[in-house]
Amino acid sequence: MKTMTTMNTEYHTIDGATFSAVDATDLMTQLRADSFNPEDDLPSYCRATARASKIQTGKPHRAWPPKALVEDMLASGLIATGKRHPAWGNSND
């Protein structure tokens, strides 16, 4: 029997938080759990996040599926993978 190893990706938010997630749904679930306004469910949270992201960046963000929203957030610079930009502050570790 083969064992699959799942690799997490480390995401950094512009406010300095760091999240380690298996996939986009996992990331959005963690962001929702950490949110001051988590909405009723994940789809509602993603819609609210997409709206807020557009307001913040001026660029449209697709709300669903989570993979599309994370792709748009990465493209607009709201989140990043890899090394955190020094201006973004400290990690939440």
C-alpha cells in the first residue's frame, strides 16, 4: 500500500498572518474561522471576501469555487506564497 504525502502551502496575508493549507478550500475555511465576520457558511464567506477584495484592489475576484478566489487573491496581491514581504508585518505564529 502506498502512502500519499500531502504538501501544505504557506500563505501570507497583507496584515501579516500566515496560514498553512492543503488546498484553496482549506485556506478559505481557515480564513473564515479567523474572521471577525465569518458569514453563515463558506460560500457566503467567499462571496463577501470577493466583494471586499474588489473594493480593496479595484480588481474583480471570482467568489466560487474557493480555488478561483484564491487565484484572484494571489494575482491581486492580497495574499502571497513563499517569502513574506517585510512591509507586511510579523507572522501570526
